Amino acid sequence: MKCIVTGATGHIGNVLVRNLYQHGYDITAVVLPSDDISMIEAYSTIAYGNILDTTFLETVFQDMDYVFHLAGIVEIGSGKKKLINLVNVEGTRNVLNAAIKCNVKRFIYTSSVHAIPELPKPQVQSEITEFDPDKVNGLYAKSKALATKIVLEQKNCPMDIVIVHPSGVIGPFDYKMSNTSQMFIDFMLGRLTAYLKGGYNFVDVRDAAEGIRLAAEKGRRGECYILSGSEITVKELLDEIALSSGKKKIKTKIAYWFILAMSYFAEIYYKVVRQKPLFTRYSIIVLNSNYHFSNDKAKTELGYVTRNIKETIHDTMDFIRERHLDKHDTKYRKKKLKRN
């Protein structure tokens, strides 16, 4: 089975490439010229290009059976509106249209649970059939809702369309360092001294990738599937990281109103120093939102299963130790050399 994977060097993308390879797929990975391809080059043919280039897309999509569209910008801040819409919305439109034009058999779009309007707590949220960017909050959520709407509008075209909605992605093989992985590092280096109220639904990246493949193979035409995982509070997550790393637990709790007020100044600070923000006003609100998502449909129709969050945290810690941590802290590197 010949397939395209866009966003192939991203967190889900590189794990999906490996998953597809292990199941016999012939993969062409669409990547930017500046991307590090070391994690996928052994499993795929590399196609350098941009999803904003329709001529490029129509060239590489020839004779493909499946297109897995994952390329996009994940943003928890309030900036980059033009870029987010350009990539997440127009880029998706380009990939979709190119797939239709090239007679691709099936198009699997990776949306997000953020595209689904939030229900009041404690209601459990499940799949919906109509998406409206005006009913969700945040630039990223709005872009994913609009892109999902655009994709679903073509569900009656000759090409099969299936949509998946992962919840918060966590796990190993995060080569580009997401905000979640950065939190692991900051905890290990003692930069986190307090926790805030809230929690979220996290899915192991390996389970999300498996769910995407299952959606391609078993998903019904024109249907959406939530790929959620485990619900966990911020405190529980940090405590588990502490247990896995051998570090002390964080006991100080920050008041919600205080951290929300400080988030405004934090975003300004991170823009000035040109660093990826660990938290923003939007991310704090999300952590205190309704994060109850049902994955019953995916389990029943796709055979989707998820692993224990403790296993995920342990494996994430192992990956971060080997891949990232010693690059951030000379003291840790010296301890590691001494121990070895």
C-alpha cells in the first residue's frame, strides 16, 4: 500500500511513519527542506517540499493509495495568526484538493479534540458531525475546526475521507520538543517549583499513531474518531514524573487567578527572549476546561486500545534523558559521565 505522510518529522508523524513501515506500507514522507529526517529516513522515501505548493503536492501524490495529513502548527500562544491559518487551514485545503485531483483512494486527516466545542463539566464529549471555528476558543482550535469543516465538506467526493481527533499527545520520540516534553525537562532541572490546578486528557503518541493507521484501514467513510487516552491532573502528572525520575515531588500550588494574571506578562517575556512559552493564558484555560473525551467509538469500530499513562511517562523520561536532558544541563551531563 503506497501512502503519503505529511508532517512526517513531527511527534505523531515520525511515530506513524515507523508504525506504517512495520505494517508493510510503502511510505513517502513529505518534509520541509530544513527538517531533520534522521528519525524517518530508514523507513520512508523523502520528498522535500511544502504543503503550500500545489504543484509539488500534485506531483508526489501520483499513484498513492492513502494520504495521511498531519502537517500543521501547534500553538498555545496568541501570536502567529496569519501563519497558523495559512498552514493549518489553507495547507489542509491544498493537500485535500491535491489528493482528490490525483485520485487518492483514502484521505486520513489528523484534526484535534480542540476542534470540538467544549461541553459543560462533567459531561463526556464525543464525536460531532459539524464544525464551527466560532464555537471554540484559541487560534489553534479555530484553525483545526475550520480545517476539519473544509475536509468534511468533501466527504461525498469519490475519495474516502476519515478524520481522527487525538487529545493531548505525550510520549517518547518527541524530537522537536513540544511544550509537554519541555515540562519534563524543566521539572528534571528544578525549574518547576510549583504546580497549578487542572488537568488534561493525554494520549500516548504510539497509541495515537496506531489509531490513525487503524482509522485508515477500518474507519468508515466520512466519519470522525476521537483518539483520547488517560485523564490526569497536573499534580498527578508531576508526581508520576517525580517517581519516574527519582526527584522530589512538588508541593506548592499556585492559585489559578494568580497564574492566569501572570500569563499575560509571561507571553510578553517569552516573545522578547524568543523562547517557546511553557505556559500561556490559553494553555492555563485549557488545563481547567472539560477534558472528558470518549474514545468508545474508536475502540468499538477500529479496535483502538490505549496503554497505562504510567508506562507513557516512564518511557518519555527514558527518551528525554538520552535525547535531550544532557544538552540542557552541564551538571546532569557531568553526573552521567561520572556514573558511566
